[in-house]
Amino acid sequence: MAITVDVAILGGGPGGYTAAIRAAQNGKSVAIVEMDKLGGTCLHKGCIPSKSLLRSAEVYATLLEAASYGITVADGAVSVNYEKVHARKNGTVDQLHKGLQSLMKKHGIQIIHGKGRVIGPSIFSPRSGSLAVELADGEMESVVSTNLIIATGSKPRTLPGLTPDGQYILTSDEALVMEELPSSIIIVGGGVIGVEWASLLNDFGVKVVLIEAGPAILPSEDAEVAAEMTRLLRKRGVEVHIGAVIKTDSYSSQNGQASIRINAATGEELALTADKLLISVGRQPNIKGMGLENTDIRTIGDAIEVNSFGQTSEPHIYAIGDCIGGVQLAHAAAHEGLAAADHICGLKTSKTEAHLIPRCIYGRPEIASYGWTDKAAREKGFDVKIGKIPFAAIGKALVLGDTDGFVKVVADSETNDIIGVHMIGPHATELISEAALASVLDATPWEVGQMIHPHPTLAEALGEAMLAVDGRSISF
């Protein structure tokens, strides 16, 4: 007998479980089909475990600098117990996983563990969109729903000639479960994942080489932010190659190390060797092998095509999160899940423009951004004015001993609207929400600057940068 619900969700990551909760709150019966663990990549192979490792690395790096704070570590004995670092990471993931399972029970959401596949019209339903689920014991189950939400996420992209083997060539999936730290690593790709891993491993004392084919690391971020991060990584000892072309046919592994050659931006060919090679060249939507061919759903490249409400070309089937391409962030997927669930329930909803989704990078220092960069704004025809304040001008940053970086505000000279905020520095990922809220509420830089920011706080940097747009900053 088929399981019948109002809303079936294929994939239990942040987009899927958020959509499930909202649909249940709206009175719908809901079932999630998940082939692995509830929580998806973010909880088990991405956001949470990587940030746990980053936190341990940050603590270790701080202890190494304890003397600058007037603190003496007994006999200088500071070391990394990577087994315990992993245990802490796993404990955090397990706690959140249990909490998520409790949420599903609270909202009466049925969890079906198995590999789901979308099927066409059948004896169960006259239209496509039902799910055939292969359970762990090999048995088959059918899930029939009025609406289906596809939330199958993504997987790490790879490069021709560099096939992950789990030993020498890794993706972020394999890197997260390394049982011990390598002494050296080559990271291919200077995007968000590559920069976070470069920062993390460098803090743990690993020799890091970071390779980026483009003209700068972090190509989606403000150019000044990317340049500052490049400077700071190099200052910490990370070897950064920008504009480098990898000769993928040159890869070899021998004597317990991986070797590769690159054509550097200078035109010189360089041979690089390390214990591990990490591929971090983005993520690819998971849409293969899930039965889309049994539907009339359209795709664009390797992603599912949807409208502003998340509907596919079959209106009763929605898709959200990484599988639709676009902004591949957990909080973006969650927002899309809410929008899809509300639209299914006939409630008012609206699409958020991609550039208005806050973006965070959790290296050291942190990076956060919202809205357009000044370059993108100019290309779109805006006449911009800019306010910029270094953290070195902020008392709390001096107290923390963390003064690298700055806050940059981009405003429209004609309307005085805030059209972009870009930060690199201490706790930037916590500060960006004020900037995003200010934009949502249509505040001007002057209005944000008029808010009394408590002293001493890092938030003063944002307030001062807002005032600096019109040359009225007090601190700098």
C-alpha cells in the first residue's frame, strides 16, 4: 500500500527539512525521503563539521599567540590532538542531528530512509511526481503526494585527470574525515571552500599551497576583500598561485605524496608536491539517476529550472536548494524551502534576489558580504559612493588583538540606498546581519550611522563605515 501525503520531499537537507516544517505548520501531511542522514551535506559533510574544525584551528592559533596577550602557556606545550578535534566535531554534528530528529517528531513529519526516484504516471497516480523508494533492506515503497519538492542538494565537482581516490586526491567530503593532519597539501580552487580549508589547515601547521586559475581568489567577492585575504594568507605562510593553469595530465602519486605541475601566471612551469591534493572547484547539482526523465521537468545545464516560487515546468513539482544551481548556500536553500511550502499552501511569498542573500566565509579573518560590489554596481549603471573603515580604527578590535581587515559600504549616490556591504575582519559573519536588515528596511547609510552603536564593539565599524559614505566618520 502506497504512503499518501499532501507534500513529499525528496532530500532531507536544510531546504528539505525547512520546507517540511513549514508545510506541516500550514496543516499539510508531510513525508521526507532521505537516502542518508537527515540534515544533508550542511550538517554532516559541510557547514557544521567544517566550522567545528575551523573553530579548533582558531583556538590553536590563538594559543600559539598567547604571549602577546600576556599569557604564558606552561613550557610552551601547545599541540593538536586531531583525534579529539574530530571527536568534538562529531559530537556537535550528533547533537544537532538529534535535535533535528526531534523537530520532525514534533511536527509529525514522516521520515522514509531510502533512495527515492521520481516516477511517471502509474496505478498510484495519473500524473508524474510519485516516488519509488528503495529501502535499506532492499524492499520498495511508494510515496504518492499532491505536491513534490525536490531538494537533492549537490556534490563536489571534480576535474578531468584528477579523480578523487580518498588517499592522495580528496574532495571536501574526504578531507572532513581525514584521521590525521597531513604535513602538506595542495588545494586546487580558490573559492569559498578552498580558502576556508587553506586557512584551517594553515592554522593547524600544515604547509598549504593554494592554486586559483582566475585572476583572483574569491571571484564572487569584492576585489579589495579578495586582495586583503590573499595578502593575509601569504603573510601567514600560505603559498598562493593566482592565474595558474593546472596540467592535469601531469598528476602522479609515489612515495606517499601527490605531485602536479602548473603553468604559473609568470609563464613559468612549476612542479608541486604534497602529502595530499584537495579539489575545491565548486559543487555540482545532484539531479542524475533520480528519474527526471519520467517527467516533463526542464533543466538548464546540470540544474533544474524553476520559477520564482520554486515550481518546475510541472507546476505540482517544486525544486529548491543546490539542485537548482544559483546561490548554493544552506540558508538560501532554507529560504527557498519556506517559499515553496508557502506557495503550495496558497500563501503569499516572494523571491529574494540572489545578490541580497548574505554570504559568509569562515576563514581567518572572516569575510561577509551583502548586495552588489562597487564594480558590479557600476556595471549595472549605479553612480556609487563608498565608505570604508579599517578595523584597526576600532577599539574592540584592538582589545581582541585582531585588527586586520575593514568594512566597506557601497551606496547609490542618487537615491542614497545601501546597495552593498563587504567586510573582512573579526566576527564579520556575525556583523553582516545588521547590514542586511538595514537594506531590507530601506535604511540609508546616514540612518544606520545615527543608530547608537555601543562602545566598545566591533559593530562600531559598520556604523562608522555608514557615516564614512558621506565623509562623516568620527573614528577614521
